[in-house]
Amino acid sequence: QVKKWRQDIRAEQRLIDRQIRSIETEEVKAKRMIKQAAKRNDKTNCRLLAKELVRSQRQKNRLHTSKAQLNSIIMQLEHQLATIKVAGTIQRSSEVMNAVNRLVRLPEISQTMQHMSMEMMKAGIMDEMIEDTMDMMDDEDLEEAADEEVDKILFRITDGTVQNGGNI
């Protein structure tokens, strides 16, 4: 519907443009006739033609105003059409948001996330405890292994004279 109205209004604007052009050509003719009457020294005809020229200029200004008003109407129609489209889009968007809200239950998700957070925190604490224990065990095992290796080396080098912790 808006498209047809826009087409009709633009057709009217083109008619107004044609009328303006025809008035302008008549003004050019009137100016020529005024010059010819002035050469003949015919003041009454000059005054009549000058009045006609003033009337045609007023008419031309009215036509320009009408054309501007028609253009304003087109812009208002397009603005209202855009507003209607935006309203429809917002309505569809709100429907989608309602559907998403029905699908996603926020309290349940929040509770699940809290539970997972606690479990991950427990796992993190347990992991730290296991790492600390392993680090402590590794230190003792390394010292024992190093002592055994030192004893073996001393035994080989001294041909068995130094054994187990330095007994000579």
C-alpha cells in the first residue's frame, strides 16, 4: 500500500515539475514582451506584463511549496513504514527471548554451576595435597637412591674396603 502511495505522490511531483517549467518558459516570454513594450514606450502593457510576471513567480513559489510538502509526506510514510518494521522485529525478538527463557531455567543452571565450582575446588585442593605428598616422597626416594649409588661407587672404587655408609 505504501509503495503505491509513494508512486502516486511521485507522479504528482513530476506534474508539479512540469507546471513549474511551463511557468518558467512563460516568464521568459513575458520578460521578452516587457522589453518589446518598453522599446515601443507602451507603459500600460509593461505594467500589465510585469504584474503577470509577479503572479507567475508567486504561483511558481506555491508549486515549489506543494512539491516540498509532497516530499515531506513521502518521508513520513517511509518513516512510519520503518517504524512498523522495527516494531515487528522487536516483537519477534521478544518472542524468541521468551522461548529461550522457557528453555533455559536460570536457577537450575546457577545451582549446577555452584555444585561444579565446589567439586572443582575440592578437586583442586586434593590435587595440591597429592602433589605435596608426592614431592615429599620424591625427596626421600631421591636421597635413598643417591645414598645407594654413592655406596656402590665407593665400593667399586675402593675394591670393597668402604661399604655401607662409610665403614672401612
